[in-house]
Amino acid sequence: MSKGGHILGSKPERDPLEEIKQAQLWVTQSTELRWIDRSVRPSWTKVFLATAMIIVGTFWMPWLTITMTALASGTLLILFNLFSVNRTLKEWTRVPEPDLSVEEDEKKKYVCSRGTGGEQHIVGMRLKSVSSDLGGDLGKLIRGVDTGYGLCLTVAMSPQNPKNILEGDILPEALQIYLERMSSNGLRSYMLRRGGLWKVGTSIYGHSRDRLALPRFEASIKGAIPEPGWKREKAKDILERITTLQLTRNGAFHASGSELTEWLVQLKSELGPEVGSNVPGEFIAPIRDRLGDYRLGVTINPETLQTGPMAGMCHNDLTGGMLLCGGDWPERRRVMMLLTKQLLDAGKRVMIVSSKPEAMEFTALTDSGIGLTLGTDLVLNPVDAEDIPRSLYVPQLKMALETIADTDLSSAADLELALGRAVALSNATLADVTLPSADTDMMDGTEALVTDRPARKTEAGMEAVKVLYQGSGSRAFYGHQTVKLSRLAEQQLSVTVISLGSVILDTFGWDLFSMKLAGLRNDSDLVVILDGPFNLKLYGPYDSRYKRRVPLTDQLTRDLTRRGPLIVSIEKPSGLAKEVVARLSSCLSLRLRDNWDIGVATDILGLTVIGHGLHSKARQSSRESSYLRLMEEGIALMV
């Protein structure tokens, strides 16, 4: 530094301080999108440009402007005259009276429609402007609206150029300066990360049979979405839009895609026929009426706990197979009693097969009810095919014996031949299932050749047969069958209890009963209820018996659903093979607690998952099972 305060060194060619015209630093709270005004404004630039062109054209080339105006007016006049002449020359035709008539009511306040559903009163609300925070939640409105109202929600969305966000004072000053300094590609990327820029218009139409209830409908809309921009539409405008089928309106405000996701996230699932998954925050409302053929109770809105119309099952739901799961046995017994009573009142016949001795209570539902207990009142003869073709029955019987033999009997050919010979006899029992020996005479009177020792698989199968007629299973399976299942199916109500005190014997008993039941003729008036079937359960996904039993359980379920209406009642649906669940077309679920059970019920009930994004299909979600875990006694989900 010199004495005079001069800077030592050469003088710069340009003073850098003189080149800085203004500060290059801005401070903003956040780069997130924030709004001051969301309203859609007309583009004054285009209006001024068009006006200027007309003015310049009029003064610069007046004759050209006059000529173009005259040609356009003449063309319109000629087209109008041609249309009038053609319409006059056409023959008059009678217009049929429509099934639905729409007109303004007496006070010109609402629209009244008359048709097949009776008289309905319609009101419309339009959201003309919104606040900067986009308050409320359309999903809550749809869930919370009274089930007595009809609801039509229209949302018109049109994409906008990201540069439109910089027009006017619609953003905070610091954020607008930040966006203005971006390049066009940077601004486009900024908006794409936020779902793009949209122009949105929203209208809601409600109808009710009670005209006095419409003001409450308007109040519920303003309460769920507390925006000052709600305006009631005029009756003549609603009438015109209904008759021209143009309910949607032009966009009235701006919003980003991410904001609309939070505002409209549940609409796709809640407006569909399926039940939402984030319960109680994802249910449809109004809940669709389920009058059905067999009424079980009333619908309930999980958001408001308000009861609605009657609910029940249709006969087609039972024809395709229905799964009744969840809860404890007393809860399922109550549902089965209600359904059985409805079926009997409708003139159907019901056959109940249960693993619970307490199921004998069902016989009290009618004076003609019959109750049988396997091993006490009923003996099932395994070698009595009951008119089922032997080629179909014998392979299934051999597969059922694998549970008792605890091994794979698919290679036991001698065992299959022995079973086939016994089934071919008219009055055979399990004692007639024998292997040929040296002392056995053949059918033609000659002696049989001396054979070696039977294969190990065949020996294991014969030991399983001995257990059934010499061991603990003799009281249930040895001897002539006491009652034919075809006779049992003719009764108005029959209850059969299979409870032998052994899981293996119970499983074989269920297999045998299911085989004979599936062999009955197709009868839509006979409804079969399987309560706790042991043969459809899995005793561990890593057990070797699981893989062996899957083909048999799948075949039995397929044959049972082909025979006629079927109901499978079980506490834990995860204990069923996935092939069995796939055969059932409907479900009624009580409260579930286990994650695996909830996963199965979620699939068959069609619950959507919103825990991992808008359209995620992830099966693990902490939100999708909330209502299935918390349902109180007496409440069920059905589809």
C-alpha cells in the first residue's frame, strides 16, 4: 500500500465493480411450489394482439377487411338456408316418449327428474375459486356423504404450459424470481417433478328423493371442502347440461399434479364397486346396495357408522363358491344360521358338514332337520363309490389314503388294482381289499402265480387300509354305508359332524365325504356348507404332505363348485391352499388378526393398496389391514 492510499500493481483494464448492475443474490424460504392466487385468468396478451391486428387491418387495408367480412356472412347465410330447406323437406317422424324426463321444479331452484326410479330432485355445486392452500379433501366428502344421496363428481383436468405459472402475481415474489432465472428445460423439469401444471374444474351434483334433504347435501359439501368458491348452479344450467350430457366445466383454478394426488388420491378406488383398503379412511360411500336374495343385515358407513340399506348375498355368489372367514366359531355360527334360515325360507335345501359337535344346533332351524355323527350314526364305506365312475373314484381314494399312510402312493399299482376290484363288488367292505397271493384262484379257475413280496409303497397302502377297518377308524369306515349321500341330499336340512379325535382320521373322513358329495348330480337348489374342513387345511407350508395334497384339494374344490352352491367356513384363510382360494368367487370376512390371513382376505375381497404410492401393488402395507383388524363383533366385509 502506498502513501496516497493507491493500490500497488497495474491498473485493471475494466473496473469489475462498474460491471455489476444489480445484486445477483435472492433469498427464498423454500423452492417448493407455493401459491398466492390459483385462479385461471384470461391471456390478455392474445386479446391485445388480436385486437391490434383487427385495428391495423381495418385502417391499412379497409377494402380487404370489408370483403372478407361479406364473404363470411354470405357463407353462413347460405348454409343456414340450406339446412332449413333440408329440414322442411324431411318427413315427420314420431319421437318415442323417453323413459326419463328432466325439468325444473316449481320454484325454479332444483331440477326434478321422473323415470323408472321415481321422482328425484337434483342440485349442483360448482367450485369457481379455491384458496391458496387447496383446503379440504374430496375423498372425505365421498366417504362422509349420507348413503341416501346419489352423487356425481366431475373433475376436468387439462395440462398447461409450465411457463404459464410465471404470468401474473400468482406466486410469492422470491419464488417467482427463482423460477424466472431458470432455463426453459429447468422450469419444465421443476414442474414435472411436481406432477406438471394443470387447469382444474370441479362440479358436484347430488340427487335425493326428499327435496328437503338437498340443503343438507349442500352443507355437507361446504363442510368437507371449506372453500369460499362454492356456488350453486342455476336450475336451467343443470337442465341444459343433463340434456346435452355435458356435466364437466372448464378449469377454474391451477394446481400441480402432486397437490391433486393428495386431494383426489382415493377417487379411483372409492368410486369403483370394490371396497377401499385404507380403512376406515378408504371406504366407498355411498356403499352400494346389496339387497340380494338372502338378507343378512344392513350396510354401515365405516367413516360415520351410519347404517344404510339392507345387505345380503345373491345366489350367484354361492354358486361360484363363497369363503366365510375370520372371527371365532360363535361369530361364524351366527352368520351361518342367518344364511341357513334365509336359504330354507327361499325353498332351498341345505347340507351342513362340520368339524364341531356343537353344529347339531342347526337342526333346530326346521322340524325336518336331520343330524348325523360320523362313527356313531353314520358309517362311510370307502369302497362304495355311490354311482361315481370307478376310473375317477379309485385314483382319488388312493390319494386320500396317502394321509394315513404318510407317504406317496402314486407308484403303488398293486394297491390301485386291489381297490378297483373291491369297488367293483356290490357289497364290498374294506376287508375285501386284498392283494393276490399263491393260494388265490384267478377268475378263470386257475391258480395265481406265486409273486414276490409287494412293493414298499403297496405295503404302506395296505397298512393304511388295515387302520381303517381293524384299527381306530373301524367305527367310522368299516361296514356297509348306513345312509347314501344321495338320500341325505334330498332332505331339507341335514347336519353331519366329522370329529373322530384324530387329525389324520378327520382329514380322511373329510376327503371321503367330499369325494362322494362331489359325485352327486348338479343341483342348484342344494347348498353345501363346509364348516372347518380338515382336508382343505394346510398343516405347514414346508411339510411334505402339503405338496402331495394340493392336487387332491384342488380337484375336490373344483368338483364341489361344479356340483352347485358351496360355502367354505374357516377361521384362518391362510390355512387354505392358494389353489382352493382361487376357486372361490366371493368372500365374507369377519375380524382377522394375523398378517397372513389379512393378505389372503385382501386379495379375494379386492382391497386396493395405497400404502406405497397411488397405484402400488405392494402386499405389505401397514394401512391396508387397519379395519380388518379393528372390526367389532357383528360387522363383516363382503364382496
